[in-house]
Amino acid sequence: MKKYIYAALFVTTAMLAGCSKAEPEPEPAEQVIGSYTVDKLTEAIKYASASSEYAETTNYPLKGTTSTGIGYEVNAVLDVAKTSSNMVTVTFTETAKLSNGQTQKNNSAFTGIELKKIEGSSGEFDMLDTGVKIGTIGKNAITIEDVSNDKDSTGAAYTYTFRITGKKTI
């Protein structure tokens, strides 16, 4: 009788060992790293004394001709690189290709961006800069929004908003 019990335990253990285990969820940074093609950049200024704001939006790619007749096409990307399990650096790179064969690049980086999972959402994260939310990332999309308050040279208070949106390059 004992050998049947041991045999049954052995078979049960072998069957349980063969069961698939759920894959652990990748680290937040691993889920979002990559290049995101920028589709829109918006800058807005709203004075405290005004009822409306002034906003200017650039849609990418941007094509045109300079006043000297040189054609151009401007593209932008946000490259997200892992710095730790829940920290990333986001580098904004704008590239202008000119019809005369020249290429011009400008870039800036948002460093030390912490990723915090959005409750009830799979694969989406708030992006925090020193604890302040500056955007969201996940599901192949990114939005960065930097809002600051300041005063102009006359002392008038205003709010400046800088917003970038993009889609992951697959």
C-alpha cells in the first residue's frame, strides 16, 4: 500500500512540476524602452490676467522651404533608455534634412525619470520627475508634458506648457 501512495505522490509531483508557470512581469523600464516617433509638439502660454492661452503646435514630419529656397524635412524621435528597473532617460532628437545635402540635429534629455505603474492598467506608467508627474508611457505611446509658472519682464504671471506626443517605432 505504501508503494502505491509513494507512486501517486511521485506522479502528482511530476505533473505539478510540468505545469507552466506564469511569466513574471518584466521590469517597468524593460516594457517601455525603445524609440518613439514624435507626431506632435505643442507649446502654450497663458497669462494669469488673460482668459485664453496662446498655443502653437508643430506636427511631424514638418516639410517646407526656407526663404533662401532650401527645402527641408524635420523629424523628431524620443529615445527611451533604461537606467534602472524603474528609471529611464528620455532623449528628444530633432533632425532636419536639407535639400542641399546637409543634416542638422538638436537634442535634449530628460534624465532620472521614474516609472510608476498606473493602477488598473497593464503596461502603462506615469513618468515622474522628482515625484512630479510629467507624462505617461506605455501601450506603444508616450506623452511628456512639462508645465511651469513664471513671470515675464514686466512682472506678469504666466503658465508655460510644453507637450510632446509620439508612437513607438515598431
